[in-house]
Amino acid sequence: MPRLVSGLIIGLVIILYLLYNLFFSVNFPFQDDFLIIQFIQAASEGGFSFDVVLHQMFLTFNDHKATTIRLIALIEYALTGHQNFRFYIVLVSLNVIYIFSFLYIQFRKTKLPLYYFIPAPFLFFTPLFHEVSGWALNGMQHTFLTAFTVTAILLASRRTTVTFWLAMAFCFLATFTHGNGVLSFPAVVFYFLCFKDFKKATLATISMIVCLAIYLIGYERGQAGHLPTDLLSMFSSLFGFIGSSMSLWAGKEFWSALWGIFIVGAMLVITLKAAAIYFDKPSTLKPGTIELLSLFAFIFITSAVIALFRSWTGTTIASRFQLYAALSTVICYIILLDYTSFFRKKQVLITVSVLSVFYWVYAHYVFTATVASKKTTYLADVYNWKNNHDMFSVEKSITRNADFYLTPGYEKGFFRLPEPVISEAELNDMFEKGTGEKTADNMYVEDWKVTRMLTDGPELLTHYFVASNDKPSRKSLLSDRFLVLKNVQTGAVHLMNANAKVEARKQILTTGNYYKPGFNTFLRKDDLAPGVYQLAILDVEVSGEKQFYMLDKSLVAKGGGFTLQ
């Protein structure tokens, strides 16, 4: 019975993870996702000839050769005639579950009851790495890379000649999935070195050199990588990257670095136990340890490379890398279970389980507003692209530079979008009728001065927020709130995300309301053409029911700034 209940709990967490990501995903490309459209467009212009497709598949973008991702896009195009970015996010979720199964396989080797594994899914299946689980291209790159790496480790652990070369094949796939993919080879080399299997370790090293040589053919250096300006930023990035599961709390750089140091220390102790074989001492390692250490070796080397080339902008704690932080935390937990009697005590297990559930709930509290805002932004841009050939999810410079393949891709139909949440005719009708409650209480425009680090120095930016802290009344948890802007001069209607700010924790606990009343909309200075925009708020429920609120003030876009009148 305890095993059945434990399995149901673990399965429920995984199912909720799938449903969460499916609900908040939208079939709309974001930023680097445009490259998938560019690939199909370029291949179509060449008539999908073998040489054109091969050339396009191996092109470098920002240090990455996402060949396997382009291959998946090509297969989907061949089967359906278009790309579905929501389908890609489903693939990402399935990859994440597969990666988690690698951890479960190693846990089973401890021979501990299944209930000891209950904290693992609560620590792993969170929105911490939402830029992986909710971003098509980024998610596919990181999850396929990691899935190929764990598969290579599993194959290497079979210790046969056939499985060795299959492991090398998966490392090759990892290399042509993401820029860090070549680091899957050292993970396999580490595995064989732990058994003093120098022959296979040498063959794996030679395979890595050959694969890297192929990778460097036609390679173009990216713009994001530079050497660090100080060692403190580099080391805080290194340990913070590994320990950034703790980035939920205030002082995230400190707590992430501290937790990263603890994890690295624990792994170092176990690595020294593995090194006893080099001193003719009997091995005291338990089954599954070398596999976990090999995956952690990949994470550590990846962390070191990212810290070396990304910490010039400051401490590197970013959602797109935090899949590895979640993996590090669960690996550390399994190791502590296996090698310390303290963590096998029932009281300790109960405490850790309760804390892991709290961590899971708190992670959803922290990140759901961000995830939901992205969903609403993409839903708005489905409308904006179909009606205005425009979008607000990315900077205008990105859409201008990408228009030479976005527009043809859309016209040819392989960049296909779902139906908008509302039609332009319906919105115009709502404006004419003045449907809903008119309110502009406590509306304001706020400007934020921010600094963005670029290779040639800091760039000063001004961002704007159009917001109200009072009305309309609060939206429901799962609905989408849009700011509707109608250009008085041209009649063009735009939608933008207007999800309100999150309530204080005390209010959430006492009232059960996640969002505050009002709305909050982010604007860049060049998002809107100069003019006067009539404003309204649109709420769309999960059922499709709509509520429209007219606002008594208009937004004036002029000279790269915004005011209310």
C-alpha cells in the first residue's frame, strides 16, 4: 500500500506538471523560435533540395548548431505542412519526464522504499525553469541535449562495445542540439575513468575531438560570450548556477551560491570515494552512484563554461539554465539518502517531504504570474499578427529584422496560428456600444530606467507600465486580461497583456485571491506608433466568456514616451 500511494503521489505531480505547461502554452513563436520558421522558409526557397536542407540544418546561430531541432521541425513540416509551437512544448515536457526517469532509475538501485523518492518530484517539477518548459526552441535545445546525455550515460553503463558506440552517437546528437552539447562527451569519459577503463575513455575523448572538429566547420562565434571581468562574479555564477533552486527567496544570489557550494562539496566527497580505485583501495561506491556523478560532471562543466563566458554581465542565474539546478538538487538528495543514515530516518524524511511540498507550492506562487503573463502576451500577439501584422512580445527591431522570413512563412502557411481569442469586429462593436463598466480610477503611467549590458557597453533603456491598482475588479486565476488599445486616428486595434499584480502572501492565504484588482501593462518606448489610443480592458475566461471594461482615459504615444489624458 505505501508503494501504491507513493507512486500515485509521484504520478500526480508529473501529471500536474504536464497540465500546467499545456494550459499555459500557446502556438505562437517567441524570439529564437523564429529560427525554426527561418529554416523552413530558407529550405522551401531552395525547393527542399538535399544540399540546401543540409546546409541550413548545420548553420550556426549564436554559438549553437541546432541541427536536431531543425530536423524535428522538418519532419513535422513534412507530416503536417506547418509548425506547431505548442506541440514543441509538449515534446519538451516529455523530455523533462524522461530526464527525471533517469534519476528514478538510479534511485531504485538504492533499494530504498519508494516513499523516500517522494520529495524528488516536488523539487524537480516546478516552474523554476519556465523558460525551458514554456519556450519552444530554448526548451527543445536544453531538454533534448540533456535527454541525449543521460541516454549516453545509460548506454555507457552497459559496458559493451555496441552500447559504447551508441553512447557516442547520442553525444554527437547532443553536440548538434545546443552549444554545450559537446560537454556530454566528458560526462561519458568521467564514467569510464571511474572504472579505470582507459581504453573506452580514450576512444570517447577521440570521438569528442572528431565531433568538435565537425562542429567547427562553418562555425560563427556568437555575441553573448565574453571573459569575466572579475573572479567573484565568475565563481558566484558557477556555484549559483548549480544551486539556483534556491533562487525563489530574497537574496537569491547568496542562497543559490551557498546551496551550490554545498552540492559541489557533497559531490566532491563522493568523487574522492570513487578515486580510491586509483590507490588500489576497494571501492565503497553503491550502485547508481557513478551514473549520477557522471550527469553531475556534465552539469558542473557546463556551469563552469557558462560562468566563464556569461558572468561578464554579473551573476548568472537565469531560468533557461535552471533545469540543471533542479537536477543538481535531486542528485544531491539521492546521494545523501544513499550515503548518510541521517537522511533515511523517518523523522527526517517527513521533514524533507513537507519542505519539498512547501517548495513546490511556493515555486508556483512565485512564477505563475510570470508564466500566465507570457501566455496572455502570446494570445494577444496571435490577434495582433493576424489583424495588424505586428507583435509586442519582442522588440520591434527583432520583428523588423525577421520580417523577410516571418511574412513569407505566414503567407505560405507553415507559420500558422490558432484563432484569436476575439475578433476585430467584436472589439470594434464593444467600443461603439461602450460595453461594460467605465472606470479609470487610479490609472497611472510609470517609467523605469534600466541598464542592459551589451558587448560594447551598457545600454540605457526606458520601460513604461500603464496600470491601475483599483479597477476593474480582480480577474479569476485562470482567465486572461488584455489591455485593448484603439488608435483614434487609424482605427487599428491592438491587444496587450494586462494581468494584474500578484496579491501579498497574507492576502492570498486569507482571501484565496492570487491577483490584485486592476491591471498592469508593459510597454517599450517604440511599441506603439505616435497617436492617441482609446483604452479598454478585456477579460477572457477559460470557457471563452468575455467581459469588456471601457476606460475613461486615453493613452498618448508621442516622442518615445507615453502619457494619459
